[in-house]
Amino acid sequence: MTVLTAPIREEDPTMANAHNCMTRVKRAIADLRLGQVVVLVGGDADTDSYLVVAGQTATGAGLDFIVRHSSGFLCAPVSENICGRIALPAMVGADHAASDVDYTVAVDAAEGVGTGISALDRAVTLRRLADPASTPESFTRPGHVVPIRAHAAGVLTRPYYAEATVDLMRAAGLQHVGGAAALVSPTDPTSIADQVESRAFADAHGLNWVSIDDVAAYRSRTEVHIRQTFRTVRTSPHGPVEAVGYHSDVTDADYVVYSPSAPSPSSRLRAHAFFEKDFAPHAPVSTPIADTPITEAMAEPNRLVVVARLKHDHGSADGCAGPNSSQYSSRIADIAQVLRQFGIEESQLVDPLPELSDMLRAMTHSVPIN
């Protein structure tokens, strides 16, 4: 097996560091709990930006603001569980195979509304969607609010606004229903606002903004999504080495950690991280470790090495051969979570991969050690 360290990635001037990312999400969460409108800035996969409210705390004033500054097409990202509970079937005639959005039949609240089209009526419908006591009979079909079934795994596997909206509701401790409409460009009313325009719009109207990438990064930093798959001992020129395997349920990627089977209690572990460049099956117990980067790292006392395995459905190291990829950031989040399981902190990294220091620093006080 040969390994490859990731190339240096150019810093994106439009995206802040890990601390600001966490701060933006926390501010958005606080506003959503209060029924405030939040600007959700698009990402690489979903480039549009949206005005978002929590279904549970939606108000007529908030919906009025959204309608005035958006396309007026109000959607309601909803979790799969809620869709099932209140019987929201797929929209008839929608080409779900060709679309990234899983629309359901449109609804209105069955009671407490007029025609269903007003901002106040649509706020009532959103709150009804978020009401745990609602049943299929709580709604008329069709209506003026279009629910979207969000993927259960959320934004970590589908970086789109529906998943980001539901993930924000979950992080806020609210019911998993939001209201969202695409923000119209302030300079060109025939188009949707881009990332720069949407952030400027938020500043001009005193709103907090958060990006789809921020939501993904927040989840990566605050949730444990790796699990141990094996533990064994291998031989090396420097003595027995413990090998521990991990699998990420988010990226579907595998990792192997090599560490001294009997670490010295007098010094802290130092940690290295590498990406594979080509495929190599995990060697059996009887086969010595012959990989140069690993053996060189293990030559020093109390060294720990994480190897990010190449996924079998990719021809390169999942974005590591090319800078500025979301796949790379997801893999770095995996590596940071693996390191946290060994109690590794930022100060213990040796020649860290790009982004790893920031990711590990952010996780140190938010991701538990199993």
C-alpha cells in the first residue's frame, strides 16, 4: 500500500474558519427557536439561497417577509418520519428520478385558515405540520404549502436545502419541519440571489445567515458517526503494533489506526494521518508492516498513524487529489473523529493534513470519546 498526503488547499475567502462556522449555526438555531427568519446560503450542489423559518415557531409576520422577498413558492422540508405519520404521498406526476427534490402533495391546514394562500394561513399550515398531534385528517390536499421529504441521513449525505433545513430544526431541538422559499436577487428580480447577494441581503435586513456547508460542518463536528470494525496486532520492524479499523456511516469510508501495543506512559502520543493513493487489502496478522510512511512514523516512540482507505467506488482519494472538494472535508471530519477516539488533540498532530487542525480543535470539546 502506498499513501499520499493531501495537497494544500487554497483558502476560500468567502468561508470563515471553524469557529465562525459553529457560531453562525448557533445563531441561526437561536433565531429559529424565536420564530425569526434565517438566510440559508447555498453550496456547491444546491447553489440557490433560501429564506427559512421553523415550522414550529412560524408566524404570519415571518411568512409575510418571506413571501415579499422570495419567489413566493413556499416549501416545507419535513422529515421522513413526519411524512409517514401524516400520510404525505409523493407529488403525482413529479419526476423523482430526475430531481434532487422529493416533493409531496401540497397541503393546507384543514382548520384555522381561509383560502390557505395568505402569509398567516401558510404560517398556520407550517405549525400544523410541526404539531406532533397532527394526523392525515389535519390537512386538505392539494394546498398552498409544498412539503419536501428530506433524506433521513440529512445534509451529510445530501447537501441540499431541504436536508439542511431539517438538520437545523433537529439541532435547535424543534420539530423537524421548516418553511423555505428561494431568495430573489435584490439586483435582478428575474433570478435567484447568489451567495454574495444572499449574505449582503442578510446584513441589510439584520438577519443571521448560515450556509449549507456550515450545517454539514456543524454536524461533522458535533456528532459521532464512526464505529470500530476490528482490532488486531501486527508486527513491524519496531515491535508489535495494534491495528484498529473504523468505518464512517456518513462517507462509507474505512480507516486503519496503527499505534504501539505498549505505549510509553512517560510521553504523549504524536499522531500522523495519511490518505491511500491506491488500493491495498489490510494485511493479515502475520505480515509485517512494510509501508514506508507508516514504518517511518512508527520508528519514533509513541507514534499513532491513521490511514484513510481509498473507497472502492472512486478512482482517486475521494477529492484528496483535487483541492476544494466537499468530499475531502468530509473525510477530514472522519479522521478527526477517529483521532478523538484516541484522545488526540491538535497539539499532538505531526505535519497535519490541511483542515485537520481546525477540525480537531473544533471537535475537542464537542465530540465525545467512546
